[in-house]
Amino acid sequence: MDNIAVFASGSGSNAENIIRHFNGGNTASVKLVVCNKENAQVLERAANLGVPSVVLPREELTCADPQRLLTLLEENGISLIVLAGYLLKIPEALTIRFKERIINIHPALLPKFGGKGMYGMNVHRAVIEAGEAESGITIHLVDAVYDNGKILFQATCPVIPTDTPESLAAKIHALEKEHFPAVVEKYISR
Ligand code: GRF
């Protein structure tokens, strides 16, 4: 049985879906939520679901030798990290220690609309400005290069001329809800 740490920076709707999907079951369990923002809504969601969370400063999460984080993960027996709306770059020490054990969700069809600055509404705005006919979600493994790891799964949705970044975000969230927990489960049960 895998012990999951979910890393999140914001609202945490994906974190909540992952927790609800796994906790109480027998394939995996979310043991810890790691966050970089003291007032992020994900902390409230985790508390309501009885999952411990920790807020660490950006410097500690991104430095070359994130000792406190590594110790925390070890103490909680973490074997899989799920990034769910997590905005910081993962340090190499973690991508090495958790090789092929870090999964991210990106709210567009990588390799397009990925890389630095491409998060949240920025992504949806860029997709609409580029006149794309479709967007979607990409669930992928995380390696040392931003938005670059092996793609595990993609799902698409149409972009129509009347779409706004907000309406596109709603479509993307629906896809995330439908697929993210199931894809993580499939990956760990493979
Ligand atoms: C999601 O669209 C996720 O794909 C992206 O940021 C958004 C986070 O939403 N990386 P939430 O915090 O899970 O509600």
C-alpha cells in the first residue's frame, strides 16, 4: 500500500479529490499535504478530511538540499508524491529520491502551454489567445526539467469561440475530477 504526499499551493480541489478517492480504501492513503502558502484553501480541505498538513517556506521547498522536507516524507513513510496545483519547481534531490514516483497534473495538452509561468489562468488565457480548438489535461511523471516527464495520460475538451479563461478552467476541472485519481490509482497498481 502506497503512502501519498499531496503537494498543493492553492484551492486544492484536486487534492481533495485524491484524498476522497484513496483514504479509506486499500490501494493507497494520503498521509500528508505539503503546501507553500499559509492561507491556501487546501489546508482547510485537508483538515476537514483529517489529513495532516505542513506549510514550509518556499526557500526550504526549492533549495538544493531540502533536508526538512526529505525527513518529513521519510517519517511519514511516503512512497508517492502527487502534485495537485503545486506551483514550485521540485528540487533535484527529490526527483532523484522519488524517481518515477512523482506525478503532476497540468491543465493543458503538453508539450504545448507548459514551462515557466504556465500555471492556473495563465495557461487557459494562452490557449484561448493562441486560437486552439481544443485543450485538456496532462498527467505526467516529474523529472528534473519542468513539465517534461513521461506523459501517463491526456484527455481533451473543445475550446469554443465564446470560451473565457474561466469557462475553460471549469471544463478542465471537470476533466481533472473525472480522471486524476483514477490515473494515479492505475499507475500505482500497474
Ligand atoms: C488545476 O487546474 C491544476 O491542473 C493546475 O492548477 C489547478 C489547481 O486547482 N495545476 P486546485 O488547487 O486543485 O483546485
